[in-house]
Amino acid sequence: MQRLSDDNLRIAIQSNGRLTRPTLDLLHGIGLDFEAHERRLFTRCRNLDVELLFVRDDDIPEYVQDRVADLGVVGRNVVLEQSARVEELEPLGFGRCTLSIAVPRDAPLASVEALAGKRIATTHPVSLRRFLAERAVDAEVVEIRGGAELAPALDIADAICDLVSTGTTLRVHDLVPVIDLWESEAVMIGHADAVGDGRWGPLVERLRTRIRGLLMARRLKYVTLNAPAASVPEIREILPAMKSPTIVPLADEGMVAVHAAVEEAVFWDAMERLKEAGASEILVLPVEKVLP
Ligand code: PRT
Ligand code: ZN
């Protein structure tokens, strides 16, 4: 495949699949100004020296390894399965799934040892063989192209090894997961030469900082509240702020306003305890971007 030009950093992304929408949202979120046209191979960003290459996800690790693209966004599972020589730069928090071995509900195959001598159908033969070798289990790996969940019913295999996210596919086919091999999520990968000190290093670093800032912002809320100054020590304990909170005196004697960025996970519980500690007018605002 020919490069459009050497004037742009090239990022390979999935053209049409589960990762496409969250990947486009992420790239827009970090400030890349572009339009994604269906059935176009390339698109250029208007505001940065970046171009996007839209391809099948299976091609992305190899394209980055061969420097057809400098960076890529792809499931870690694809990188592992292809043993591609690329660097994993940033976990992206979407496309989460687990590679699991599953068996028919009534099969007594709940342990790794019980798989010895059995047939396991998978589209992830490299990962499965590696796992079985590590555990010294002698099972037959049946390589298939897709639809692993059908293999036991068709008597092609006794078990399957497939990606699971909600678990619905397994349930519908009366299968139960018994062993997890590893977890995966979408990751940004890069070619070592694009990441280092070379021509693109500074731009790659900027993009990575923005990604981290965007992902951190999604986990945070900005909380402002009013409280008696005497309650501040207790409030600081309840609000595990990113850094020290901002505390400003109010016109009312003995009252302060507290501003803090807080992890959303601690949220409702913390709000109720704040009220009990004397806080009032609690405002909770979304955080759009963070540059730590
Ligand atoms: O056309 P192209 O080759 O680009 O796409 P694709 O069809 O190969 O991939 P796609 O779009 O289906 O998935 C892209 C990536 O999404 C994968 O490489 C994973 O990193 C990630 N991902 C996350 C998943 C799943 N969750 C997932 N559940 N990929 C596939 N599945 C399949 C799984 O194989 C099984 O068939 O969904 C089914 C199970 O889903 P649940 O929700 O029923 O458990
Ligand atoms: Zn694919």
C-alpha cells in the first residue's frame, strides 16, 4: 500500500466494527478535526499533521509493525494473537472482553486438567496453544474462522475458546465459561521509530498526553459546595480530591466554598456524607479535559 505523503503521522483504525465509533469519539475528543467518510481509505485532519487509515482490525498490528502506519487503535487480543512487534502505548478503556474457555452446561470440564484429550474450537489458536503449553495440557486445538459457539452442538469440539463481553452468546448456546485466559481492551499501539525521538516523537507524545487527559476526565466530576469552615477537615476526608481542594472564604462569616475534582466511583455515598458533615449547595459538574 502506498503512503499518501510523509507529511502526516498515520493512524490505522478499524473501518467498520465494534471499535470504530468509540475510536472516532476518542480521536475527536482529543481535538483531531476530521470527517470520517464511509468507504474512504484515508482522511486527513484539518488541524494537525495526522491522517487516518481505515482498515480491517486484523490488518492493524501488521501495518504498524511494517510502518505502513505509525500508530494504530486495535484490540489487545489481535496484537497478542498475531504476536506483532509493536509497542502498546495507551490502554483506551473500551472494547473490553475476556478470552475464555467455555463448555456445554452439562459437561464436567471445569478444570484445566479436565481438558486433556478434548477438542477446543477457537479463532485464537496462538493464544490457546500458548496457554495449554504453559499448563502442560495436551488438548486438540480446532482452528475455525468464526462462530465458535456453534462448535459443540455440531460436535466439532468439546469446548470453545472465544472472546466474551456480555456473556449473552454463551448463554444462548448453553455454554458456560470455565477458564479465563486473559482480558483485552482497545489499545493504542505504535511503531518503535514513531514513538522515539524521531520526526514524529513529539506529536505522538502530545496525542498520548491528550488521551490520558481525556480518559482521566471521564472518571472525574468537579464538585463545589459551601460549608462551615470548621467542617473542612471532615469534608477533606470524604472528598479524596485529585489534589488539594480549593477553599475560598464566603461573604457569610465562618463559611467557605470548597472546589475539588473527585473520582466518580466514590460518588453518591460521598455526597450523602458531605451533607451530614454540614455541606450545602453541592454542585456536581462534568469534567471535559484534564492536563495534570
Ligand atoms: O471486520 P473486522 O475484521 O474489522 O472486524 P471483526 O469482525 O474482526 O471485529 P469486531 O468489530 O467484531 O471486534 C473488534 C474488537 O472488539 C475485537 O478484536 C475485540 O478486541 C473487541 N471485542 C470486545 C469483541 C467483543 N468484545 C466480543 N464480544 N470482539 C468480538 N466479540 C464477539 C465474540 O467473539 C463472540 O462471538 O462477540 C461474541 C460474544 O459477545 P457477548 O457480548 O455475547 O459475550
Ligand atoms: Zn477482524
